Amino acid sequence: MITSFPGAAARPERYDRGMATIDLLYFARLREALGVERERLVLPEGVATAGQLRAWLAARGDAWASELDAKRQVRIAVNQDLAGADQPLADGDEVALFPPVTGG
């Protein structure tokens, strides 16, 4: 069963079959450049980590390739915790992509 809301049935262990559904959120510069605030998608086979997700999204081309290029600073959070590229993704995860922020 695929679920993505609090209190739902337990999620499976870490993603391993290419059937995980995640919610993606885009913030700041990324939201503006990509023209999307959020999307829900099923991870394709071979996309099991935050870094693989970023590379897969960049392969969409155009603004996606430019904004998500490995040379650009982009932070990733999984379930509201900052994550590295090797962070595994699981069904029901919320993944946020955003540029680094500074305060003053």
C-alpha cells in the first residue's frame, strides 16, 4: 500500500523496488526557475538516493539541467532533515530541494 500522510499504515523499509512514491517540494530560486512548487512522483528503477534523484531530475533538460547541475549549490532535505547525496529514499518520503540560504 502506498501512503503519504501522518498516521498511515507503516511504510516499507528503504526503497528497493522502483515503486516508491515521493512528494517533491521546490523552494526559492528553484521554484521560480522550474515553474513548479511541488510534485508527486514514482521513483524510476535505479533512483534510490537523494543524489540519484537530483541527477534524474537534471536529465529532464533545459532549466532542470541548469538549476540542478552538480556544480550548482542545492540543498536536499528528506522528511525535513538535511540529507546528503547518499541518503536512501523510501515510499512516502517528502523531499525538498532548495538553494543554500544565508541570514543576517
